[in-house]
Amino acid sequence: MNAAKILKLAGVLIVLASGYAWSQPGSASGAQAASTTPASGGAGAPKQSNRALRRAVYAAFGKDKSIDAGSIGVSAKNGAVTLTGTVDEASQIDKAATLAKGVPGVVSVQNKLTVKRGFSQ
């Protein structure tokens, strides 16, 4: 396994771990997030919510072994998720969108994924 793949895997594992802890009812992370979010929806609340949604989408990708999330970017704003980057196969484009749509809190998915192209000589 080369260094780039190891770094991708490490990044996915970190995202998975943080997303898992956040999603667990009564977990320290979930409880802390709920208690520190201002009831009035202060300036930090939308950013925190968007980050949590991004982590949850990455966690969904990590649970599905057919998706390599290392080249996929996820942005979220008020429940709207945008997927960017590349995948190895065309079938993974629709699979990634389906996984993202299945994440609680996602209201729409804009899929801008493309298939990686090999070098042609």
C-alpha cells in the first residue's frame, strides 16, 4: 500500500470516528454539541450543523466499501449537500448521491462527481 492510500485511509478513519461519536445518542460529543448550540441559533450553529452533516455523509461513504471517498469533496449548507471530485467508475457517481441522500438532515444533493480519466498516450 503506497503512502497516498495510507493517508487517504487515515483521513477516512478520522472522519468515521468523529461522525460515529457525534451520531450516538447520549455520547459526549452529541451531548456537548446539543448543549453548546445556542437556542437562538447563533452564528456558530449553522457552521457546526453544516460540518456535522459533512461528517455524516463521509461516514456513510466509509461504511460502503464500493465508494472510495478519498477523491470526493462534500460541502453542506442548510441541508443542501454538494458532491465534487472524482470516482473510479461511473456507477459510483449515482451510488455516492444515493448514500448522501440517505443521511438524516440532507434535504438535497447536487452531484458534480466525474469519472477519473487515465492518462492517454
